[in-house]
Amino acid sequence: MSRWDWMAVRAYLPAVFALVVAFVSSLVLSRWQASPYLAPLASSLGWVPYAALAAGGVHGLWVTVRLWRAQYGVGLLCECGGLLGAERRGRWGDLIRTCRACGRHWKSGSYR
């Protein structure tokens, strides 16, 4: 796989994780319904699979739009064309973004 494929895989991982959480929580909650002790807890946590499914869908849609925009050269991009991650504090307190494709660090405002 090329570094562009790995960039897309890393971008979609949180969405896939949220979908796995939705699936597993729905299985666990359905089994808890059969237990007389855990049934009240299962009924109060019934919203968890739906929230995880919604979060995974929204994140997947957001990543798809970002990758589509990066294909046309629009958005927060590195010189190599890779997506830039979220802003975070760097080693000396300045705000930086990390490229998802090449790993280069960009100071806030120095990218295109």
C-alpha cells in the first residue's frame, strides 16, 4: 500500500472504531436484556449503539469530504498533498499540525 492509502486508512479508523462499538454494544445490550439484574441497565443504555452509529457515520462523511477536497487541492494540505491533522501544541508551545501522509510538522499559518 502506498502512503496515500495509509493516509486514508488512518483517516477512516475512528469511524470504523465507532461502528464496531455500535455493533458490539448492541450485542451486549441485547444479551443484558435477558438478565433480571442487568435489564434495567440495558434499558437505560439503549441509546449507546445509536449514538456510536451516528458518530461513525458523521465522521466517515467528514473524512470523505476532506479526502475529496484534497483530491482537488482544496483545504488544509501539506506540500506533498496530504491532509493536515488537528492543531495541537508543539514542543515549544506553538500550534502545529502534522501531515497525515509524510509526517511533516507545520506551524499554524505556514501551510497553504
